[in-house]
Amino acid sequence: MDLSFTPDQEALRDAAQRLYAKASHGERVREQEAAGIDPALWEAIVAMGLPAMAVAEADGGAGASLTDLAAAVEVHGAHLGLAPLVETAVVARLLARLGPSATDLLEQVVGGASATLRLTTDATGPTAYAAAADVVLALDGDRMMWVPGPAGPAVRTLAGLAAATVDTTDASELASGGTAVAHWQRAVDEWRALTAVAQAGLARASLDLGVQYARDRHQFGVPIASFQTIQHRFADLHERVEGSRLLAYEAVWALDEDEPTAPALAAQASWYCGLVADEAAGFSLHVHGGYGFMLEYDVQLHVRRAKATRLLLGDPHRELQVIADRRWGSNAPAPDAVASARTARPLRAGMDFRFAPATEAFRAEVRAFIDAHLTADVVDRAHATGTMHDWGFHRALCERGYLAAGWPVEVGGLGRDAIDQTLLMQELYGAGAPIDGLNIAAMVGATLLVCGTDDQKAEILPRILAGEVMCCLGYSEPDAGSDVAAVATRAVRDGDSWVIDGQKMFTTMAHEAHYVFLLARTNLDLPKHKGLTMFLVPMDTPGIEITPVATMGGERTNITFYSDVRVPDSCRVGDVDAGWSVMHAALVYERNSANWGEPNRLVEAVAAWAREPGPDGTSRLDDVTVRAALARWSTELEVGRLLLFRSAWLSAQGDMPQVEGSMAKLHITEAFVRASSELIDLIGTAGLVSSHEPGAPLHGLVEHAFRHAVVTTIYGGSSEVQREIIAGRGLGLPRSR
Ligand SMILES: Cc1cc2nc3c(=O)[nH]c(=O)nc-3n(C[C@H](O)[C@H](O)[C@H](O)COP(=O)(O)OP(=O)(O)OC[C@H]3O[C@@H](n4cnc5c(N)ncnc54)[C@H](O)[C@@H]3O)c2cc1C
């Protein structure tokens, strides 16, 4: 996996940025909008060689990849370039594929002629640039036609774009039959993916405009960027825009590499990036208040362009139907074909979305482990008791070294990088494994590794690693939730001991644990973050009481009470009054806790269920509503996967991700809540039957997901807390309360 540009791609992007900053700024776009095309910009991008760069050298191009071209297209989108760059590039590659019948036209196009293609199946709808391009292509049935431009009188549209209804009366045939249709479809997919990149560029530029305006504009005596409602919306969009860019590049990469998933990814990117560009531009206009509505301001250009571009293929909702066909229809690629296509080719430099062969081998090893150890009994027992931990399974995980997969080998870990570690967790989540205990024990172990005393490291750590000892986390209290630094549980020094009094809420695993990792207040005179100390308290110490708490999701958690609990100073972890930094020390090892595997399993399971033919031979997947919902959630989760692995990839590169983990957690958990709600609707009344009741569809997976998903947006830092982090650290917005 490599999510960076090559030096050549970076150089191209930088050169494009210089060109577009001069040739396609807001004022210039406004001036040229009525004409719908900017001839000077077109000349400049032809001089730079962009439209034909992704055509093979033998055909007169520069032999670049679609990904290379995308580096410039992203800039084109960000600057609202009024020229048919994507269209011409796609037509040039299509003409090259057609062979001798298209040689003359190809020569014209690689020589600097502009081109476009009629994308919509509605022949009366306008085609972008058809009123200005030199060459216009259209598919009529299975006949590919071309007409010299202009292909019809210009019609004013929402965003200029020199649009015209293409008149094919005098068109000449270029090719026909199944091969022509296949070439055409490939060209439309290339258009989808490249346009998705342009839309991601537009979305980022729109968001930047909105954020800058919100910083500068004051109301009620403060910048409007300090209002939490505005910050949180920006945070959502920041995450969605990042995700849209990743998805767009994944689609382009898949086309470059002829991945079996390329057609589905192209449609997913087209739908998602169009949606997000629309949302980002729309909110940025809103943040501009009345000024956003004025033609003098640039943001309205973004709104109109985002929407118009999104509509060029026709109703964007139809893309969801295309996605469903390509993901689950009769021609959808089998998972085996996808996997073998990936392992067959070497990794490439720059923007490669494949896992390394060693990572794929590790995944196979993890899957074999799960097959061997995660029995139905283990899963059923966890659900029946609500304790998401199983000692037998936990010890097997520990024996295999999975508790410390990402720790260095010298300290007892497997030395796996963050990508492997993330993959391990997602495989376990996706299989429904009960691993609350694993997560907590790993976090406490990692903290001891960084902050523990030699004795703690020698006596407790090996037992945690061996799966003999379990821990629980005593952070939350009745009055200290998201604001965990407000804990009131007191630890008072008495000679060489500490005496602890207080109450902790939601102490999950306390009833199985040997130790509680407990955050207590040791100094009332210091600011609240500074008067805290961390302790590792044996659960069999007199004075600790545990009361079970049942939850809507079925998970058991606990309230724990501490009265006169006396522990030696050797139970302290880290320095006195340094508990806050001890609590965060484990972050070095705990990189990607977001649970993508579970929501992904939900969507895939419902898709498989919907595909099953009924007695009359039809399936639920024939229902457009079902298809649309599944397409939407599989796409949202693909974005979540990309955000998650982007964060892991950064860690694996040696960087310390800042807000990337928060973006992944926010995106995935919010999608989980909405997906589980919409998917239970699709199942209807049968979806209400409780999990593990006889006859529950999918053994009640969706009913359980509906009850459980919401908590994932609360623990581990609620969605609002993640938005605060993204707005503050990611967008640099002022602190809000
Ligand atoms: C099943 C379960 C297991 C758990 N396990 C553990 C555990 O093992 N150990 C442990 O210590 N804790 C555990 N927790 C507690 C969990 O970490 C807290 O629930 C979480 O931190 C939120 O705290 P709270 O519930 O007090 O909600 P609050 O913090 O009171 O939040 C209530 C609402 O206000 C919002 N909010 C809070 N602050 C802000 C803000 N600054 N801006 C905008 N909105 C805000 C929140 O997003 C939320 O929507 C568990 C919780 C559950 C439900």
C-alpha cells in the first residue's frame, strides 16, 4: 500500500497548480462562464501536454498512467477549470483503443483538438462542451458515432460548460457491436473516476473557502468559526472530503491496474465524490451567509459546478443502481478473482491501494486462526452472557502473539506494522469475535511497557501477554464522561500506601479482571488535568465492589465502587500527578481501534441475504430500494476502510497520525448507526425478531447491529469529541465550547 504520489506526480501537480493559479482563478472563471469554455486555459493545458498524456507513446501520447493524469485533474477540479480536460483525455484513450478506424481522429486529438462524449442515455439532454469541442462522440445502441463539433447550438446551463444537445444526424460510425460497447463503457468509467478526482479537488477547494471565510467573519464579537455547530459540520466535511479523495484515487488506480473491482469502484467514486462535492460547496455557501448568494463571491461557482458535473451522467441516484449491479449482479467479480488479481502483480510506486504480499499472507494466517478457534459456541456464549471475552479464545490469541502484534519483537511483540495490526483487528471484528478483553489488556500492557516500573514489567506484563491476566479500565465516573479529566475518585497518600475512595461507571470486564487501571485524583490544588495519578489496582483488594450493568446492545458492563481501598505505592503507574499523560501513553501502540469489520460484515451479510432467490426466482436485490441502500452503505464503508488504512499507512511510514484515526472512527461509527437503521427497515417486520430467536433473518444480525451500533459513537471518544479533534487539530479552528 502506498498512498503518496511519486516525485514525478508531485512535480506534475505542482506545475499544474502554478498554471491554474494564473489561468483559472475565480475572476477568470466568472468572466468565461457565459462562453462555457476558456480558450486560453485550453491552450495552456494543451501546451502542458495534459489532454494526451495518458495515451500510449506509440499513439502519440506520453504513456502516462491515469493516476499521473489524475494529479493534474485534481488541480483542474479545484480551480473549476472551464475546459474539457477530462473529456478529451478519455476520448483520446478511447480512440487509441479503437485502432485503425479512429487513427485520423486520434491524430487530431493528440495534436490539440478538444473532444467530449455524450454521457447521458437521454439523447435530448445537454452534453458538456458539445457546443465548443472539435470532436464529439456518442453511442447510439451498439454504434459508436462521432460528429465534428460544435455538435449543436449552445444552451445555457447551471454552470456554463459550453453544453449542447448532440445532433447525430450527420454522424459517422467509428465502431459497432459488443466490442465498441465495451470500449465505450470503459471510457465512461474512466470519465467517472477522473471526474471523481476533479470533484474531490473541487470539494476541498470549496471547504477551504468556507473555512477561511468562517475564520475571517465575526458575529456576536467572535469569529463564526468558533461556533460549535459550524465547526462540527466542517469536521464532518473535512473527513468526507478526505474520504472522497481516497476513493477517487482508488478508482483511478483500479482502472490503471485492470482490477476486477474497477467498474464498481468507478461508479462508487462517481456517486460519492459528486455527493460530497455538492455537500461541501453547499455548506460553504451557507457559511458565507447572504454574501455566498452574491455572484461576486466565488463560492456560488463551486455550488453550481459541483451540481452540474454530478448530473452529467443523468440522475445521480441511478449510479447507486449501477453500483449494486457491479457489486452483486450476475457479472460481479468473485472474491477469489479479486484476490488472485491482486497477488499476481508486483506493487507499483505511488498510489497503490493493494496490500503487500506479506500482509496478504498474514491475513490468510489470521483467517485460518479464526476458522480454527472462533467456534459458534464461543460467539454464542459471549452474546448470552454479554461478556465480550472468552478465556479460551483469548489465550489462543495471546499464544499466537496477536495481543502484541504491533509491539516490537524485543519487548515480546510480533513486530508487525500498523497495516498488519489494523488488518488483524478488522478480521477479528468482521468475524464477530468477542475481543473487548483483548483490546483492554493490549492497551494496559502497552501503557505498562511505556510507563510501568521494572517490577510491573517483570511481573505483570508477561502474564498479560500470556493471556493469564485480564484488566479493566476505570476512567469514567458519574460526573466524568467525555470530560474524563474531571474524575473525582480520590487517592490519598498514607505513608507508603494510597487509600482510594470513589465510584467508576462503565467498568467493562471488571467482573473478569485481575486489575483495574484506575485514574484517580491525587492533588486538588492543581488544574484538573494535572492532579491525576494512574494506578493498577488488584481487583481482589478489600473495599472493591462490582455491580453489573445491562445494556441495550446486550454487552455487560459494571459500576465499580471503591471504599477505603488501600494499595501500596508499587501499584502506581507513572509519576504522581502525571496520570493524564500515562492515560495517553498507549496511543503509541494503539493506532487503529475503529471497528470497520463489524459494519462491513453487516452490509455484506444483508447483500448476500438479498441476493438469495425466492421461490418465484426473484430476489430482494431486484428491488431498487434495497439495491440503493446496499450500494450507499457499501460505498460509505469503503470510504471508512480507506480512512482507516490511510491512518495505518501513515503509522507504518513512521508518521504519527494526528486526526486521521478520529476521521476513520467518526466516519465508520456514524455509518454503522445509519446503515443498521436503514437495513433493518429493508428487512421489515422480520427484522424485529431478536437475535438468536428461531427464524430471525440472518440470525438476528441486523437487529443486534441496530441495538449495538449506537454505542460505537459514544465510547472510545464520542462523535462530538472526534469532531472537536478534527476541527481543532485538523482544520485549526479556534477552541469552542
Ligand atoms: C457499553 C459501554 C462500555 C464502556 N466501557 C468503559 C470502560 O471500560 N471504561 C471506562 O472508563 N469507560 C467506559 N465507558 C464509558 C464511555 O467511555 C463514556 O460513555 C463516554 O466517554 C461518554 O461519556 P458519558 O457517557 O458520560 O457521556 P457524556 O460525556 O455526558 O456525553 C453526553 C453527550 O454529550 C456530548 N458531548 C460531550 N462533550 C461534548 C462537547 N465538548 N461538545 C459537544 N458535545 C459533547 C457527547 O457526545 C454525548 O452525545 C463505556 C460506555 C459504554 C456505554
